Amino acid sequence: MMTGSVRQDDFGSPEQRMPEWDGDHVHDRASGEADPPDGELLGVDPAELADEDLIREMHSLHRTRLDTLRHAADSALANHLRRTAELETEYLARHPGREVDPSRLRDA
């Protein structure tokens, strides 16, 4: 028997629940413009990072994930989601044949 509650609604992921998140940009609700106003993205372009730096950046984001999800402003969470997606997308592009640990697989 399961205890506690599981929220069931039309929006399953944090990205879908974030008012500022549109999949590509973080929006300021007051101005309606992307943050920052000049259109530049925050952080170094993941394609420009060395593998070691890319891993370090992903590690930092994952380490702060729960705190950001629970306590950060909506705009900070939206930026966190955007940056995580950018870095992870770059990692997967660089490592399309990444090694999968068999102990992480489930029986179908």
C-alpha cells in the first residue's frame, strides 16, 4: 500500500509547471522579455567547454538541484532547468554511445 499523496494533473514535469519556462527561454513575467534583456544566455556556451569543465558544471547543477527546486524563485528555477538541459544535451551529443551500467537496467 502506498502512503502519502501523488499529485496528478495535466503538467507532469517541472518545465511544464514553470510560468517562465517555454523550453528555450526564461521569461520575466513583468516585462515579458527573455532574461537577460539583451538576449544573451547566462553561462558559457556548453559547446565551448572542455569535457572536464562540462562534467564539473553538470555536477554543480545536480548538487544544487533539490535546493533550487524547493526554495529558489521561479525565475531561478527556470534558469536552472534551462542550463541543465543545455549542458546535458551537449554531453549526450558528445557521448552518443555512452556506456550504460547493466545494474541500472530494469526487466521489461
